[in-house]
Amino acid sequence: MDGMPRPPASERQRIGRTPMTLEEALRIEKQAARGTLDLSAPGIADVVEEAHRVHLRAEIWGGSGAERTRMRRLVAIGAASVLLFIVGLVVCLSFTQ
């Protein structure tokens, strides 16, 4: 590769590949933990890192797209509620003087 270093896996695009599912990620992580994968082989460590990212993202935001969307909506509603409360306090305090 012309002596140029490869960019980290997080910066490379997955051109022509479908996204990894949670089931695939869990299977890959399990095999890596058992030691059945050769992490020194080219590309294998990148796939294991991607599997770990998919697993963590699913734990934080939910496994499916619908769960992630629901969680994002709940966070947005909570933030809007706090903002509305603060604006209400400021308005009330401005009229009390």
C-alpha cells in the first residue's frame, strides 16, 4: 500500500458491505473471547473492534432502530421539558420585580 499507513477502522468506510447486526457482533465477540479468532490476521482485529462498537451501541441506545429512535425521542422530550421549566422560572422572576 505505497508505504502509507492505513487509517483507523473508525475512519474507514464500509463500502459495499451491509451493517453488522447485533447477533453477528455478539457471535464475533464470543469467538474473540474464546480465542478462536486469529487477531494477527489482516482485517480480523478491525472486525472484532467493529463488533464491540455495535454491541456497546446496542447496550446504550437499544438493539433495533426503533428502540434507538424511541430513546432519542425520550432524551429530546426530557431536554425540552427542562428548558421549558427554566424559561418559565426566568419569566416568572422577571415579573416579580
